[in-house]
Amino acid sequence: MGIIWLKTTIESFESIKSEHFSHTETAEYKLELLERIEEKIRTLGSSTRADKPEWEGSHKTIVDKFIIYYFFSPDKQTCFIEYFRHSSQHY
């Protein structure tokens, strides 16, 4: 299964920064986070539904307090990550 991050989710992911860790440590964390998100989506598949009406047809998961909404292509061969935010961020 291929996983595609939409433009806005890529921008949100790339904006992860830390005042407490070096640039290198933050880059390593982001790589590990990316791997854990994609592995969790592959494991869960479509077993979790979004919890809000505006996300009907989507699925939701949380990794390290990051909220991720995603949906699948009709043939289930491609997953699109359509929303990525830290739970403490406001819309």
C-alpha cells in the first residue's frame, strides 16, 4: 500500500520544531515519527473510523499526541493522509 501525504499535511509535518532538542535530534525524531505513523496506518487499515461528522469516510489515529486523519483510494491500494496536527494545536 502506498501512502501519500497531502500538501497541507506535509507542511504541518515539516513545521515540527523543538526548543529542547537539537536540529539533528529533531530530524531523527521526525523520521521515527513518520515511520511509526505509516506503520500504524498499515496495521490499522480501515478498522478505525473518524469520530467527527465532517470527516465521514475517513479514519483517525493518534501517534505521540499527533492526530492523523486519512482515507483510502477505492481500490485500497493508496492511503492519503489528509490531516496532521498536534493535539495541543488549535485549528
